[in-house]
Amino acid sequence: MATTSTAAPQPIDTRYRRIISIAVPVMLANLAMPLQSLIDTAVVGNMSAAANLAGMGLAIQLLSLLLVSFNFLQYASSGLSAQALGQLSASTAAEDTTVNGSSNRSGSEQMASALLSILQRALVLAFIIGALLLLVKPWLIEYGLQALSANPASGVAAQTYLDVRFWGVIAELMNFAFIGWFAGQGKTRYMLYQQGFIALLNIILTLFFVYGMGLGLVGVALGTTIAFWSGVGLALWLSRQHLQLSWSALFSTDAEYFTRSKMLRLFSLNKDIFIRTLILTLSFAWVTRLSAQSGDLVLAANAILLQVLSISAFALDGVAVSAETLAGQAAGRRDWRRFAIIVKRTGIVSYALALLLSLLWFLAMPTYLQTMTNIEPVLTLTRQYQNYAILLPLIGVGAYWLDGIFFGLTAGSVIRNAALLLAVVFFPISWLLYERYDMTGIWLSIWCLLALRLVILGAFLYRAYLTGNYDKLQPQ
């Protein structure tokens, strides 16, 4: 005899407390990553050679161009795991069937298997991409630095750094997958453990290799590489603890979740996000190229000032992850009323945080610049342009917030189309600004890039809001 008990799924918590509870661990975890980059830049910035600092700026930008182009591994993992969690939690509450006192495959087991498969697919893809990048490393470094207009001295410094750092690209790509997978389920404390561990270990190793062993730029790169590989080990252990699986089960695959349709779904979403991310990364690479064309002094100054954008973006991404997680769960249930509430409330929290960040940068900027470099010409130039950097959180917050909303929807085609439209508008405007205003034009270009992302994505979302048809934003 079969007995069936049904229960309504728990409503999605859209309170400000819930948004902040997801965002804070993500902010702390994310800030751990630019902190290590900040330490690396400060170490190199105090080597009394502008070419080393400029070279590291070039190297980091080239790595960003390569690695961030593949951070669809993070966004796809996050959106898919959030929606899977929303769908499976609803179906588990609605259908809990017991036959003759023994249950079929329990909802918790099914959920663990589905979530594990999302992580496994992303990790396999990360390994394949990373291995291919390692295979073509010599050509990527040579032609990449040429494309960024590296000067001889800064080019040598960049090559020295990249020759070592490239051995960690597989681990860095896997890191994207783990971050997204944890974030999509709202397990942001695991992100904090993982990212904090990587950052702390990186700082310790970098200081040891540079000051203890005198390895210079090689030591900076080596510390980062070892830290990322160690982080992969910790993330695997955290994943196992989260799903309550044995090590053998963690590495076992379920054919039910590796069907052709599911793999094509993953690749389709990845393709769209890849196009979007590639365009954004090329946009920032373009900014770096303009800086390099203006000389090592401008390149070194912008390498320091753009750390403000990096740190601010990672902080603002905490609320964006809240938006992504909650919007994804609402989309998984087709609960568009709560989705609209999530959009509004995460937007309010995002802009409040951005205002706070700009205020903090205004207060901290003199000390920050003095700490980052002892090269007087670089220091003088950064002081002249510091106000452009201070306002970056307020200029860019809308772009990061709406990114989170659309990634939660897994709205790949919208994300791609918005990026293509951005490219058509941004590059001509940026060139005109640079030709007319030189370094000031570079900073106006950065502001333009961030503001255009808000306007374009906002237009897509507003159109869906007016029609009340959010389903059109999602893949069919």
C-alpha cells in the first residue's frame, strides 16, 4: 500500500537579513583574493623599479584576459546549481512517496547527485581548458605581450612572472567552478574558507619567497601558484563534507546527469557567458594597451589605481551573488513575484554598499597610495587621478548587481547580446576619449564601460518588467 504525504515548499526568504547573510561571507571570501593581489603589487611596487611594476600589471592583465574569459565556469555552476536547488527542493516537498514502508531514492540523495554532477562537469571542463592553455603557453605569452604593447623592460618582467604563474592555471580555473557551485547553493561560508585559505597561504609564501629566499618576481608568482593548487585540495574536502559523500563517491559519475541534453545545456550556457566575458576582458585589455602606449609611468600608475576597481568589484560581488542565488531559486520555481522583490532589495543593498565603499576609499586613499609604491613619479601621477578611482564603486555597482540577476536566470542569450551591444558602443567611444584626453580619456573610458553595462542590462530587465514576462529572459 502506498501512502503519500505532500507539503508546500518553504518560500524563498527575501528579507534584507537573508540577502546580507549570503553577501557578507562572499564579500569576505572575495576580498581575500584582491588582498593577495594587493600584497603582490605592493611587494613589486617597492622594488624601486617602475618596469617591474608595469610588467606585473601587464602579466596580470594577460592572465585576466585568458582566465577570466573562462569564468563562465563560475557563473554557469552558480546559476545551474541555484536553479537545481530551487527545483529539487520544491519537488521534494511536494512528492515524498513511501511504498510498503521503504522509500524510493530519497530526495536528499537525488539532490546530492544532481548537484555533484554540476560540479563534476565544470571541473572536467576546467581541467581540459587549463591543460590546453599550458600546452600553448609559450605562444600565448609571446603574442599576448605584443598585443598589449609591452615595452622591452616591462615585457621581460612580465615574462618572468608568467613563466611560473602559468603552472597554476588549471587550479585557478577549477577555483572558478568551486566558487560558483558553493555560491549557487548559498553555501557562502565554504567560499570564505576556501578563498581565505588561498589568500593567506599566498601572502605567507610570497613574503617568504621574496624576502626570505630573494626570488623576486619568480617568488611572487610561485607563492600564488602553490596557493591555488592547495586551494583545490581544500575545496574538494569541503565539497565532500557538504554532500556527505565518501571520497570514492565524490569522484563517481551518475549517467542520469551526464546525458547529451544536459551536456549541451551546459555548453550552450558556457558559450554565451564566454562571449560576454571575453568582450569584457578584451575591453579592460584595451584599457591596459592604451596605458602601455602612454609609457611605463602611466601603466604603473594605472596598475595601482585599478586595484581599487578590483577590490571594489569583489566586495560588490557579494551582493551580486545574493542576487544570483535568490533570483536563481525564484526562477527555478517560476515565482516571479518574489523575483521582482529580490531585484528591488538586492539593488538597494548594492547601492548602499557602493556608497560606503567610495567613502572608505576617499578616507583611505592617501595611505593606500603611499603603501603601494615608493617610486615618486608613479606616486605623483596616482595622486592626480585618485578621484577617478574613488568613484569607481558608485559608477560600477549597477553592472555587478544586474550581472548577478541575469546569471541567476541563466539568461545566456541576453548576457551575450548585451555584451555584443556593449562592444559596438564602447570601443569607438574609448578611442575618441583617449585621442582627445590621453590619460584622463583612459579613466573616462573605464567609467563609460561600467555605466554602459548598467544601461544595457537594465533595458533588457525593464522590458521584461513592463510586459510581466520574465520567462522570455530564460532559455527555452
